[in-house]
Amino acid sequence: MKQTAIIAPSILSANFATLGEEVTQVLKAGASMIHFDVMDNHFVPNLTIGPLVLSSLRKHGITADIDVHLMIEPVDRIIEDFAKAGATYISFHPEATPDVRKTIDLIKQHQMKVGLALNPDKPLENALEFLPDLDLLLLMSVFPGFGGQSFITDVLPKITEARQAIDALNKPIRLEVDGGIKADNIANVAKHGADTFVAGSAIFQADNYQTTINDMLKQIQG
Ligand code: DX5
Ligand code: ZN
């Protein structure tokens, strides 16, 4: 079933020197969840942040849901560290782990919500057998690695397909879309069935977080 539509700013495009303040500001401006991109210069050609930074955000007083998007390989060893750091959701790419079911179970054993992430060229079928066990399905609308890329419109039919698959299960599974989402295409992504919208550069490169997030929210609500 469709969940309340929310914006999850990706901190990949934030100023890391003032990260706590950046996160506080986007939450104040109407964002509901923080998207936390973890890259390892191996699974994807970029290197970002890990559990230490997440734990610092919690110590800074951030209580909002934190949606960790793992673009790393292997996955299993780091799960416990993210649980201790205070992650809410952990999403991973199925090709990054030898046993997808085992990784799902491990994340649940650590009391976190679990998501599976599909690259733009991966069919929905790759996630279907796991869908009933997920809290979130993450459909990438760019190839992971960098912020600021253009939305790949070929992904739109897969969003519709995923919406139907989730509705058929009648479970509270979030359908999240990540990559290239801006104020001028978010309405279309919502129309295709997404309820959780990641936006990095569109928010953090804007002069005014409040106006940008309000504008996006207006287009996805109702
Ligand atoms: C891409 C990341 C995204 C990225 C989105 O590898 O997974 O979360 O930060 O950034 P924008 O919104 O700029 O495409
Ligand atoms: Zn991401």
C-alpha cells in the first residue's frame, strides 16, 4: 500500500564541514527522512561516509529516520556497526552480497528496517521474491556513484510495475526513487507510484531549502 509521500534529502550534496547544521535545516524545512549514501571506491567509484558519521549525527541530536543506502561490497560485516550507530533503514544492492536472504535477515535481527536497491538496468524481477520481506524498495534512477546526474526516464515503467507489486501484497513497503529528482520532474515520478523521494543536489544546491522542499512537497501530496 502507498505510504505517506515524503522527501529524503541525500546528504551526498551537503556541506560535510557543517553536516549537523545542514541536516537540522532540511528537517526544519519539511524533509522527513535523511538519505545517507555509503560508497566504498570498489562497488562504486566514489568514497563517502560510514557509521562514524551517522553516529555523530545522532550525537548531534538528529532523531529523524536515517535511510542508509549501501553502495559497498561486502555488506554483512558492516551491518552491526550501522545498527549501533543508529541507522533506521539499511538498503543494499543484491549483487553486493552472496546471499541476499541472509543479509535481509541480518539487518532485521539488528532491529533495522530493510531495503533492496535496484540499478536502472536491473529488472524488477530481481527483487520480487524478496519483496514481502522488505520495508522499502529503492529504485535507482541514475547509476549510483555520484550526485547531480540526470534522471533516467526509462525507469518510469519499472516504478509503475513496482507500485502494482507492492499494492498486490498490501503491505506497508515504501517505494523510494533515487537519482536526478528535481522540482520539475518529481510530480511525474509521483504519478508513476513512488512515495519516497530522494533528492540531493536539487535541495542542497538550492539557495533556500525551505522553498525548494515546500515546492516538492506540494507536488507529491494529495
Ligand atoms: C547516487 C546516490 C544518490 C544521490 C542523489 O549514487 O545514491 O542518493 O546522492 O543525488 P541527486 O539527487 O543529486 O541525483
Ligand atoms: Zn542514494
